[in-house]
Amino acid sequence: MNVPNSYDIDGKVCVITGGAGVLGSAMAKAIGQQGATVVVLDLDDEKLAMTGDELDEMGVEYTTIQGSVLDRAELEAAAETVVDEYGRIDVLINGAGGNSPEATTDEETDFFGLNAEGVENVFNLNFLGTFLASQAFGEYMAQQGEGHILNVSSMNAFTPLTKIPAYSGAKAAVSNFTEWLAVDMAQNHSPDIRVNAIAPGFLLTEQNRYLLLDDDGELTDRGQQIIDHTPQDRFGDPEDLLSTVLWLIAPGSEFVTGAVIPIDGGFSAYSGV
Ligand code: NAD
């Protein structure tokens, strides 16, 4: 039996939005380490410079581009820059996203107190940012007749988490759009353009450590509830995502499109009893 080298992405050109963030930069390093060229697009100049330094140290071929996933003109200019420099775009990872306190209920602000602007910002960053980047970079894939778009959904796309209705709704929309775009690309552009998503579970990162662990390193109530609902009995870390990301953007998954893959230690499979 001839099993292809399923992880071979050597020489591919891979754009990552939000690529200077916690997960985006981990993906950039892993993908660069496999011999692909990485284009890191992010809003934050300082984080872009830090990610660039790390990629430099690793000897990865890369470019950084400052820009917003909410600005179609900036995204189109970025896509043109990538094609001018490298001749093609093989992979787009839509990593820009996240929640905000302005769209989160707490002791002071209940559901009725949430304002439209906060909800709109979170919804737009996660959903519209994925949509617009897929248009700008995906159009080149349609011209090439091949490519891969990988979206970043979340656990709360399957069942919403408490407190964060806009983020939950936006990630549900990202999962739904992943399926929609997979069909549209395959039927109307090329069967060799695939669209998938990962749905990370609860990862312990510097940004949410204070929510999940107290000062003594013990689980907070919310942290304990998460662990109680995670059959594998631990938080994930960014490295847990990487082999699935590499598999999804590599030729070895060539018959996989429209899939939203949970990477969650079993959280989404567990009803709680
Ligand atoms: P992060 O905040 O570290 O990274 C997000 C990056 O996006 C940042 O570098 C930020 O500067 C950038 N960004 C923000 N607005 C932008 C814009 N308009 N245009 C371009 N870039 C912009 O967050 P993260 O934890 O690395 O999350 C990455 C993705 O993974 C997000 O979509 C998030 O919702 C999702 N996710 C994260 C977790 C987790 O536990 N960390 C779990 C599930 C899903």
C-alpha cells in the first residue's frame, strides 16, 4: 500500500490572521518548522515584531503584515503582497478572534445591560473577520484551483457557554460558515479547495490563567467545572492543537472538507452524566 507523506507541507505558502496571538504564533512556528513559508497578519505591531523575532531565530521563511481582518481593502492589499512575493497562497488560517468584557455578563451587567456595540465588535471580529479574509485570500485559491482554509471555532459553537452570548453565537456562525464555504468552494470553484475548522476546548494560556487557577495554583470554581466536564481530566495547551492543524492543511487529509474538529479532551462529547 502506498501511504502518502500526509504531513508534507514543505514549500507551501501559509497566511495566518491573528498570527501574532497565542495560538496563531504557535501555529506559525509549527508550520514554519515543517518547511512552509509563513505570512503572519495581525493588528498588533509589537506582537508582530515579537513573532517575527521568534520565527527568525528558528530560521523560518516568513513575512509579517500589519492589518485588520475587518478591512477588506487591507486584506486584498495583503493578499496581493503575498502573491507578488511568493507567487501563490496555499493555506489561510483564520486565527484572529476572541471575546471582550464588553460582551460578557457579570455581577454588574446582566443580559439586559449588554450594549450593541460590544456585541457587534465581538461578532464582527470572529465571524466577519473570518468571512472577509476568506474572500480576499480565497479568491487567489479559486484562481489557482487549489488551497485550504482553516477556521478557528470553539467549544461554545456546539453548546453555548454561560456569560458570553456574542462570542458563542459568533463561533457557531464560524462553524456554520465553514460548512457553507466548503460546499461553495468544492461545487463552484474547485474540489481541491478545502475548508475546515478546529474547535479548541479549554486551553490554559497566560490570558485566561487568572480565570481558571487562583493565586495558589488551585482550580477556581469555573476551572473545576471545566475539568469536571473534561473526560481527559486536564486543560489543553496550544501545542495540543498543532498536529491536527498540520494534518488538516496537509495533503493527507485531502478528502476532508466542511469538518469542524473538536480538540477538547472529550468536553463536547460528555453530557455530564
Ligand atoms: P489572542 O488574543 O492571543 O490572539 C488573537 C490575535 O488576533 C491577537 O494577536 C490580536 O492582535 C489579533 N487581532 C485582533 N483583532 C484583529 C483584527 N481586527 N485584525 C487582525 N488581527 C487581529 O487569542 P488566542 O487565544 O490565540 O485565540 C486565537 C483564536 O482561537 C481566536 O479565534 C479564539 O477565539 C480562538 N480560541 C481560543 C481558545 C483559547 O483557549 N485560547 C479556545 C478556543 C478558541
